Amino acid sequence: MDFSRHLDCLAADYDRLRAVVGTGADVPVPTCPGWTVADLTRHVGDVYLHKTLAMREGVEPEPWPPAEFAEEEPTALLDRGYTALRAEFATRAPRDPAATWYAPDQSVGFWIRRMAQETVVHRIDAELAAGQAVAPVPADLAVDGIDELLKVFAAYSVAAWGDYFTDVLDGSPGRTVLLRAGDAAWRVRTGPGEFAVTDGAGGGTADVTLSGSPQAVLRRLWNREAAGAEGAVAVEGAIEAAEELRRCIVVATQ
């Protein structure tokens, strides 16, 4: 995806998110245990403002969020955060430097992509909490989100902060997971201290294959899976291999 497309998706999903969170602030969010819609709304606003400062100041601000944010009405904080984020993106080129937690990419473009993906996932959270139909995720955004989750979150986290994955991977016999999302595919190899991702289906057998539409696979990997056959992901093979993948992603995205 190019960055203009990410920004278009960010705008569309923000509009949908904002419309959904405007009511039912005290409703629990089933995919974010312990959160209400108000908590979800505040979180997204916090994230937008945090990334705005990471670009503006050249360092990710810590500690975060500031105490005074707790006094701000959640939708007002969300609106303020989004306005600030888009204004910051408008003044910078994707290749401009920006502080990020992902060492290989210290650019504004990293945050453009990350905020598009952050917003679509939390838009789904809001829709599920409100009991509303989940709007479709465009196939290109979903494929990009799967790629980001596997490579930027999971593979990088295992390489950079391997100690966090000891409980998941140290006892692994070495497994191969094949993911198919429409026409896109990835092969993941796990093992002690290992989480390697290659593009394409590759050759040889896999311990487990997960396949479905791009949005179905994205939602499964983010633990926002759709109910019913229409949104289901087919799992063929060793369920323990799929569970190992799931546990790695949970640790990487905490």
C-alpha cells in the first residue's frame, strides 16, 4: 500500500469509529476485557497524541499519558488527538525522520501505516461493543495489516526482546504455519528463539494452514474473529501450531 492509501483508510475508519463511540460510553468492549467504550475512546485519543509528539519532538514521550488527560471527556480527547495527528502528517513527508519503537524504520511513514492499522482494529472493537454490523475491511488494508502484524510486531519482537517469548517458544519443537489470505500468503517458522516470516506459500508441508479472506485472517490474528461460517478462518493441521502462533502474537502486541 502507498501512504496516501493508508491515510484514506485512516480517515474512513476514524469516521466510522467516531460515529460508533458517540453513544454507549459505559458499554463493555468484548474484545478488550476490562474496557468500556469510553476507555477505548480515550485509548485511541491517547495513542494519536503520543504519535504526534513522537514525530514533533523526535522521541517517544514517556511517561504517558499525562495525568490531565484523565479529566478530558473521551470523545473530546479523541477528536483532539485525531486533529493533531492529521495536522502533523500534513506537514511532513513519509520519509521524514520520526521516533518509533521499530528500529528498522524511524520514519513518519511508519506511523502513517501504524495509525491506519491501529484505527481499523479499534473501529472493529467499537462496532462489536455497540452490537453493530462490522464494516468490511478493504482487502489491501487487511493484507497490509497481516504483514505488519507478522513482521513488524511478532518477528521483530522475538528478535529484539526474546526473553518475553521464553514461555511460548523455548519448548517449541519447531513448527511451520502457512497463512493464506485471498491471493496473499506467508510462511511462518517458529522454534526456540525463532519467529521467521517469508512471503508466499513456499514449498514443502506446513504443520497447520490458516486460510480465509484477508479481513477474516486479519481479524483472527488480532483476536477479533467474526462469528459464523461467512467470516471464519479454516484451520487445517496441528491446532497446537496455530496456538503457538496466537500466543506469540499476544505477547508481541501487549
